[in-house]
Amino acid sequence: MSSRSESVVRRLSQLLGVALDALLPARCLACGGLVHDPGALCPACWDAISFLGPPLCACCGLPFEVEVGEGTLCGGCIDRPPPWRRARAVLRYDDSAKGLILRFKHADRCDAAPAFARWMARAGSHLLADADVIAPVPLHRWRLLRRRYNQAALLAMALGRQSRVTAIPDLLVRRRATPSQGNLGRDARLRNVRGAFAVRPSLVGLVAGRNVLLVDDVLTTGATVGECVRVLKAAGAGAVDVLTLARVVAPRG
């Protein structure tokens, strides 16, 4: 294509973008109010979101209230070390973040995935730097049919495009349907997901000796991601880190 043709294409793309912005103005991901750019939050919603940052537990990412030394672990990770190497999250899962995530998860707000992935790339930059492969926590096929998409897979694929780390949406499979974890305690969650996941047999060769970044929307007790991590390590993964959009801020123990 000549430089003149490329210039015309760019100009047409710009005009098309202006037209689409006029017809479909950008909306806040949380409240639906008008914003300047797609995938943004309005100032009020931005202020209401609790973004997580240091000081954090070096292992599970639990935020500390005071400054601590580098490499410090929380009591839960000391008492009961998790199977993953490191876990990080962008947001505190509270009332403000809950609506944002539930709309993405259940209300077809798939357009939010690129913005969420940008946030995750910043929060987990050192995890991405060590990752060879990105994999999402899978849904069972029947739940996937009902929901029509796996929100963790959307995040993983968007994160892969932005970081240029290979994302494999079907690296893990959910071998059996499990009841919702929502109203279960930690021990019940562990029992619920035990044996529920496996590495897809045809893709086992992509795991052995490689560092895997496991992606999900919310880290609660760590039961689900923990079971996925154990499966990946059993398949020979060198190390597994966990990156989520949000996490419940409560001691793991």
C-alpha cells in the first residue's frame, strides 16, 4: 500500500471513530455515565474504587496497614503456605467493585476486558515479566453455554495481547460441574473443587518447565485458583503465579 493510500485509510478510520463516538458515546464501566474515553471510570466511581498497592504480603498480596520489610509474609501464608508462588490483584472486592465485576461477569460487559487487563498488567507487571504462558481459570461447558463467555478467558486473552505473553484460553479444563462457591466456607470450597480441574491432555507439553500466570476475576479464599495451581504443578509447571482483577481483603487463615 502506498503512503498516500495509508494516509487515506488512517483518515477514514479517524472519521469512523468520531462517528461511532457520536452515535455510541463512551460510558463509565461502573455507573454508565458519560466519560471521555472507552473503558474508563467517571471521577466519582474512580474515587469509590479501592485500588491495591504496597505494602503487600509477598506471597498472597494481602495489603498490610503499615510499611513492612520486602518479602514479608502475612500470618495466613506463614501458617498455611499456598500452592502458588505469588498472587496479586488490582482492586479490593467491596461494594463499589462488586457491581463493576458482576456487570462484566453476568451482564455482557465484555467491552470492559481491555481496560481491566490494562489495570491487571500494571498491578502484576513483575508477574508478567516472569511468565511464559497465561491461562484462565476455566468454566464447565454447561455453565459456559449458559453464560456464553468465560470472563477469566477474556481477561487472559486481553492481557496476552497487551503483554505479548502467549495466552492459552483452553489450557485448563473443568472436568465436572461444581456448585457455586458463593455461600461456602473455606473448607467446603476446598472440597467442592477438589479434582475438578485438569490440564488439557493435548496441551500438557506447553506446561512442563514453564512459568504459568493463572488469571481469574476474583480471589476469595484461594480454593479455586489453588486447585488449578496444584494441577499445573503436577503437570510440570516450573512456577505458577496468580493475577486477579479483585480480591477479598481478609486473612487467608
